[in-house]
Amino acid sequence: MENTLSSRLCYPDPFKPVAIEFTLQHSAVVTLSISDESGNEIIKLVDTQQHESGIHKIELREGLLSEGLYYYRLQVEFPGKGINGKTESVVTEVRKFKI
């Protein structure tokens, strides 16, 4: 079975904060960071945490980012069945968003 990942940015309405939503087909280790338009990482929202399969939503606290152009980087390491439990595959998505 293929290890796949899909993500999207949920833009806020007046009553909800900005959020990044992602779907995992299998449990995996997730890292999610945000960089400015120059590529400098400014915050790591999720740092190598285990997540089960399913839909996950990470909300950005209000006021965390000022207006501007940003990138989020979502890296997922799916567990392998190889020697010493080494990672079978790593999937990374980088998407641009504006606040």
C-alpha cells in the first residue's frame, strides 16, 4: 500500500483561526514548520510527533504571524519494515500561503 499525504490550509472566517489540515493514510511521525518568504524557519508547530491515521488539524494561534507571505512544510515519516526499523519513506509537502 502506498504512503500518501494530503494537506490544505483552512483560511479563517471571523470566528475560526487559520489552520493546516492534513490526512494520513497510515500512522506516521509528523513535523510541521512555518517559514517566511525568504525561507527562514520561524516556528515549528509539530516537532517529530507520532500521529495516527486520519484527519488532523493544527491551528495557528491568533497573532502568531503578522500579515505576509509564508510557507508551511509538512514532513511525514512512515514507518518501515526494514532492518532496525528504518524509515520506509518520507513524504514532504511545501505550500505557500498569505495572511
